Amino acid sequence: MMAGGGPGSGRHNEAPVVLIVDDEPSILFALERALRQLLPVECLTCSDARQMTDILRERRVDLLLLDLVMPHIDGKTLLDQLGSMYPELPTIVVTGMGDIDTAVSCMRLGAVDFIVKPVRADVLGVAVRRALERRELAEENRELRDHLLAPEVQNCKPFRKILTASPAMVTIFSYIDSVARSAQPVLITGETGVGKELVAEALHHCSGRKGPFVALNVAGLDESAFSDTLFGHRRGAFTGAIEPRDGLIEKAAGGTLFLDEIGDLPMALQVKLLRLLQNREYYRLGEDNPRSMSARIVLATNRDLGELQDQGRFRPDLYYRLRAHHVHIPPLRERPEDVALLARHFCERAARSLGVRAPTIPPDVLDHLQRYAFPGNVRELEAMMADAVACQRNGTVTRTALRLDPTAVSLERAGRPLMSFGDILPSPQQAVDLLVAEALRRAGGNQSAAARLLNVSRQAINQRVKCH
């Protein structure tokens, strides 16, 4: 039996509920006041331990703060009962008994943390935030596991703007649908022109969030422009700040804030982004009081963040923070089944904008397109078809009208093998290791994404990694 769902269980707009159980009213008051000041949570209090199970039956509870020494029922007995009745409810023990043996025994009974009275506000805030994040991720993992076992995408409407016939893209849609209601950040990677912003919009529509979708390309922003654009400022914060300004975080309240090209952020701005993601708080320029962020952050890059991290150009702590959920969009050359579908779509759209009849695309031209490498991906195909429609004269798109980049010949026409080898051939096991390593590189180290690229289970990838 579960005590409600976690913050990531489709209730992202609701504050997490914390139940505080302690027989001293002064402690209940102090803990409740501290929590309300530190975090956007709803607090329930209970001074009689015998009433705790009744509250858990009647109310959704996301986290329990439990005293150990209480009349009627002691905290260790309650911990033992919670382990069988509510195994997924995280519990933090808050007690005046600070010895190691007590802490160890509580952890063995299932407590996720142990705080000694008198409680410091900063220690309480860190412990509660960490416990709520663990519960949220556990809930998301359950939803994701159940969702990925489904044979098809359950919510297709948000993806209607993305035309595809690729099984790999359908798998990605299923993953997006699974993590859409999480409050954790989502990292979208892929080459230039694959449609990362379209995917971010689809994720926003899947989330059910009532607020708007707000996008910002952060490439080239300096520190002051980044802070002012995202956080806003108060009147008089700097020279020229005649009126207060809402930042994009505030404009995206209750919705999604999409930050593109985050691989180009300088290190100083990476620190600001990390603090925003960790604390979900920000300061307007010129203000001393923090504001809470209710927007969900989605980020995108065409850069290899793992490689940037190895080069010392991207913070490791931010890199791992961003990988809570990772969506990698494969390039168009790896989705040949999408080329004809998209070519016809862009051809018809270009014809409508010019007020002419859509020209036909002969099979040999489509075949020619499907063997092209498309370094600019979907964006390149769209521009190519717009130009071809504008230049056609006889109602047919020709090869010469496509103006393919001669340096971007297809792998098939170039006679280029899928893999190249040195003088010494690798063993079959070494070849598999190389294949897994390349998939992990393309997936930014995300094992689930790498498994999808190879069409194998995540467990198979994980086992291979563990062996090295």
C-alpha cells in the first residue's frame, strides 16, 4: 500500500506534502515554520503517534519527519510498521538521540536520513529536498518502466507536428510521454537541424502544464544579459533600469522554459544554471529576496557535453544534473524512412506558400534523397525542397533542382564502410565493446539511449559496461 504518489507522479503543480510526527508542540511548530520558509511544501502535523496511520490512510503524504522518543508508540516501532505498510514513503528521523548505534538501527529499519535536535534550518532543508528528489525519481522510474512496456505511444496528439515513420522516433515519443510530467530537467541532444525545439514543444504539451512554452537561445549571452533575460530586474537595479522587468522564468511560470545551445554557455553562467536547477530559486537583479521557480526546464545542445566535460569546458556537476532525463534525436541519415515523407510534406508546404500546384517527386529523385547524408538534417531538407519548388518549371522536382552538397555524399554512394579497421582485426568481443562505446558516446553516456540506438536492452549495455 502506498501513501499517495510522489511529486513526479503527475502532480507536478501540487506542493509535496510533509507529515511531521512529534509529541512536543513547540517542535512541531518550529519544524513546520522552518519548512514553509525553506521549501514550497504543505505541512501536516501530528502530536499523537497513534494517529499517524489514520492520517496516512486519509491523506497523500510524500515525506515523513518522525521523532523517536514518544509516548504510546516509539519511533522505531513506527518505522518497522511503515516498512511493511508504506515501503515507498521516505522517512527522516528527527531526534535528540544522536548516537551512532541509534542512527544505524534507524537506517536499517528504512529511514532515509537522520537529523539530531536541535535542528539547524540548513541541514533540515538539504535533507528534505534530497528525500523528496529521491522519491520523485523513484516514482518516475516506475512510471517509465511501466510506460516503456506499453506497445505504443499512449498520447499521440502532442507529436502531430513531428512527421515520422521511424520506429526509433516512436520509441523516443514513448520515452518523452513517460517523463513529461516530471519536474526534473530534460536534456535534448542531436545534430543541428534535427528538430530539438519541436521535440521540446511536444514534451511541454505532453506534460499537461497550464503555463506557456518559452524558448531562449543562450548562445552568445554574456553574464549580465543572461541574468537579466532569465531572472529579470527591479526598477533602479542598474543604469537604464527605469521600469521593473519580468524575466523569462517568471513568464514561463507553470509552463516550460526551453534553453537551447546550452553547450555554448561559459563556465560562469553554468554555475548560475546549476544553482537554478538545484534550488529552483532565483534572484531578480537588484533584489535580495529569492523567488521560487515553477517552470520546468528543458535544455538542448548539438554539442557533446561529455567531451566538453573531459576538456574542462563544461562543469561535471551540471552535466550529471542535466542527465536526469535525456532524449537523443537521431540524425536524418539514420532515418531514411522519413526522407520521402518529409520531402513530400515540405514540397506541398512550399507550393502553398507560393500559390502554385505542388510538383511531383519522381521515385528516382526520392531514392537519390534517401542516399544523401543530410549534414543539415531536417532543416536542410526543408530549405532544399523550398528552393526546388521555386525553381521547378514542368511540375516535377529534378535531381539538378535539389542542389545537393557534393561533399555530403551518402555512405552507400561513397562506398564507405560502416566500420573501418586497422591492420589487426578486433576480436568479436572487442568489436562489440567498440560498438557499445560508440553508442554511449552518441547518447552522451546515457545507457538507456545507447540501448535504443543498438536495439538492445539497457541491462545488456549495463552488463557490458560493468565488465570493464
